[in-house]
Amino acid sequence: MHIDQTKRVWFTSDTHYGHTNLVKGESNWQETDQCRDFATTAEMNEAIVDGINSVVMPEDILFHAGDWSFGGAERILEFRRKIRCKTIHFIRGNHDQHIKLTGRHAEGFSSVSDYLKADYAGIGFVISHYPMKSWHYSYRGTWMLFGHCHGRLRQHIPTRMLKQLIEEERWQDLKAIANDETVEGIYPHGFSMDIGMDAHPEFRPYSFEEIKAYMERVEASGMERWQDRL
């Protein structure tokens, strides 16, 4: 897919519109530590819509990497009608059984797929609901953008990065990464990124520029190389 470079582009995932169990104030789950800090589902739904509409303009392009809404098929269009953006490309997640590739409940989206490869401003990227260790043209500088993990994907250190940290005797950094702590200049996920709403500190979509800045930091660190990815 080639994207119109005159348009601004945004990315998000895992909105879970209407998902009551994800709301700390109403959840039936025994453990609510990882629930969203809202009193009601209505409050969460409003925050989701506001988070998107506050940055994504009607003429922009939004990519959504799955888990759109809960509460049945009727919630799909209810949520879609509230989003001002006219062009949404949707990549299905594990909770999107009501959203078909074509036909009913797909009409609110510009495209529906299970995996998408695109390029914009000279940069290629792939979008999947699930994170991948290797992806199409990963060894040529494409990005891997994913959802599903709600900002909680464990940090698995690639062998080459682990070897370098050991050789440099950076024991405290290794310990921090083992505890899933962020260490400046070390990016265990390499040229892949969780684009979910929960991963963004402002609970909103990521702009292309934000993702590009992150990937540039990954490259500048020197600890991750495209050619190491098959």
C-alpha cells in the first residue's frame, strides 16, 4: 500500500471500546492492576474517542491494529461514527470476529486486513495485531508496528545485544532490562513498536513523526542493526 504523502498519518491499536472488564471501576476480574484507571465504561469510551479526535483530523489517515470494540456487532459502527477521521485502515485482532474482510461491519473502514505492508515518506512498515521477531523486509529497514500487548511486552534481549552488554560489563543495565525496566539507549524490541492506546503516555494514537523519532533513536544506539533481522 502506497500512502498519500500529503496526508498526516497516525497509528493506534487496542482501543477496546466498551470493554467493561478493562475498566478498574466496573471490572469483574479478580486482579485489576492492569485495568484502565476509569470509574465507568462510559468514561473510558469518552476518553478513547477524545484521545483520537484530539489529534487525528478528518482528512488524516489512521491505521488501527486491532481489538476495536466490545459489546457485540452494534458497537463497531457506534464507535466508528464517533471518530472524525474519514480514512481508517483496520488490521484485525483476536477480538474482532464481528469485523469481516468485506461486507457488513467492514463498511466503516477504508480497508480491513489481517496483515498490512505499506510505505510512507520513503519508509516501509508492516502492521500486525501481534508482535513479530522477523517480518517482511526487516533486514532492509522496515518497521514492525503491533498491538495486543497493551504496553506490557516483556523485554527479550537479542543475542548480539546481550553479547555486547556482557563484553562491556554493563551489569546494572542487564539487571534493569531483566526486570523490564527501561534503560536509555537500549532498545530490546529493535525496530518494532507497540502502537496501542495503552502504550502511549497520553492515551492517544502515535503520529508517524513520533514513531520515526523513536526508530531513529534505535538506529543511533548502534546496538540494533537491520541486517541482524532475517
